[in-house]
Amino acid sequence: MKHIGLTIAGTRYEIKLEDEFADFVIEDLGKSGINFRTDNKAEKLLKAYLHLAKESSSHEDEIELLIDTLDGL
């Protein structure tokens, strides 16, 4: 388990995550401009969430297409 600390609009949040998931979260939020050492604007976190939501939606569409393709075989 890893502890991750994130400050948003002056409030510090500490969470504990499984190691592999923590590494993913750190990398993904880092790519979205979230800094784990300084304060972040709520807008940055919202943008990071929307980026992840878009990726998730795209993955769901791809999975549905694969299922439809496999059903057609």
C-alpha cells in the first residue's frame, strides 16, 4: 500500500492505495498537470477527471465493437 498526498485549493488529502494502482494514479494525474508537492486548483483536477472519463468512454466503445465483432463470427 502507498500513501498519496494531494493538495487542492488549500486542502490536503491523504489516501492509501494499492501499489500498482497508486503508480497509475500518480502517472496519470502527473500527465494532467497535477502536482503532488504544491497546491492545485480544482480546475486542474476536474480536467484530469474529464480526461480519464473520455478515455474510459473510448475504451467502452472499443470493447462494445470487439464484442459485436466476436458475436458476428
